[in-house]
Amino acid sequence: MTDIAGTPLRPGPRADVMTVPEATTPETIPETVAGPGGAAPAESGLTPVGPVRRTVRRYLRSRTSGWTLVALIVVFWQAYSGIHYDPTISSPDRIVETWWQEATTGDLLRQLSITLRTMAEALALAVPLGVGIGFLMGRSRVIWGLSEPLVEILRLTPATAILPIYILFLGLGDQMKIAVFLTGGIFPMIINSYAGARGVSKILAETAQTYRLSWLQTQKEIALPFATPYILVGMRQSLGMSLVLAVVIGMLAGNDGIGYYLMFAQQNFNLRQLLAGVLTVAVIGYLFNAIFLLLEKRVTRWRRGTQAGEA
């Protein structure tokens, strides 16, 4: 058969015959991620993740990278202070030297101990009150209705705004400081305890009804363990708030404590002493937070195990 020009036509493939692709044999399948290095197939175009990259990624995701950044800042600060002399910028080595002198022969540790003792007395009152009120608000609609308006009004009122009233009635002693710490530190515990007690799932509540637990047994066996992580978060926030208030109260109306120490150094233009006090407050705050995080991990270990089992 030819076309109009006389060129012979070649027969094409028959329409009723389907072209079947070659069967994929095990030899033609590309290797997937199977080795210890977790290498991706070469055909996918992905770069294998080697041990060096894994080590770098693990380093960047850890706290070590953060401490490295802190060390670099200190090194840069030290180098800048050595090259450019500025009386308003003291070098880190001189600040540490001043801190050691104040800690061994100065008044730093005594003032710090006064603040910590006052904070401990205030938290000894704030923890049972805050946890108890918040937990009961989350588990009882009657107590929530009675307490919610007063809690919201006082929670949004800064503790420093009530300071003149406390000074008027309690003076400038430890009673005034304890009252201020109590006012500022109790509400984070109330809010977090309420959130934890309120967040108990219906499944757990129905389980308690199935086993015919009393109201008190339900709170002790189910609601309180569920709310424990929230309570610990509230305690950690209250501790940080109390430390902030300790510094502020000492500066505004105190005659002792770490805040008074900082204000005294500022009034005497003693920059090294001032920075040594600030360094002390920063270290104490970090240690408090680290201790509470460790406590939270130990207390709520059962919760993480349950979540891992559910996942």
C-alpha cells in the first residue's frame, strides 16, 4: 500500500494489541533506606545523611548550642572591653572578680539570703492556697461561680499598684514583702491548677463512675494526677514572679534584700557591684527554673510513659 506520492506505507501497531510494560524484577527495584547511615536511593536525588550531619543537627537542637552562644557573647564582650576602654562597660573578668569579693567579704550573700527567706515564707502560703483554690474552681461549678469574679479582678491588678496600701497598713518589714509576694505569686498557680482540673477528659470521669468512685476518690485518683503537670507549671511561674517582685519591692520600698542591694549600688555609681548583683539574680532564676524542670520530669514520669504507650 502506498500513499498519494507513491511512498510505501509501513504497517503500524494493531489497535487491539496493548503494550505491556516490562515486569519489574527485584533486580530493577532501587534500594531503599536500609543501611545504618539511612541513605536515600540514588535515583530520588536526596543526599544521604551522614554521621557528621547527624552530629551537627543533634548539636544544634541541644542546649549545648545555646551555651556556646552565651560563651561567644562573653568572649566578644571581654575582647571589646580590652580593645575599647569605656568606663560604663566593665569587662566580664572584673565583674566576676567583684562578685567574688562581694560574696566572700561583702554584703551580697546576706542580702540574697534575706530575699530567699522572705520568698520561701510567701510561697509556703501561696502554694496551698493557689493550688487549692484553682483545683476546686476546676472541679466545682459552685466554687467557680463564687470565686471567678474576685480572682479575675485581683489577677489583673498589678501587685505594685497595691504596694502603697500594703506599706500603709503593714509598714516596710517582712510582712509587707510577704503580702506582695503572695499577691503576685498566687494567681499563676490558681490559673494553671484550674486549667488542669478543668481539663480532665470525659472518658476518665466516666471511668470513675463505672468503678463507683466517690467524689473525693475521683479527685484524688484521677483529677489530681491529671492536673499535676499544670500545677507544677503554675508553681514555676509563681517562683519567677516572686523573684521579679523581690527585686522591684527592694528597689521601691525595701530596706534590705537583693533589690535594695542593687539600688544601693546604682545610687553609689558602683557599676561592677551592680552587675555582680544582676548576675546573681540571673543565676538564681536559672537554677530555680532548672530545679523545677527536673522535679516536673520526675513527678510526671508516669504521664510521659502513658503518652508514649498511646502513641
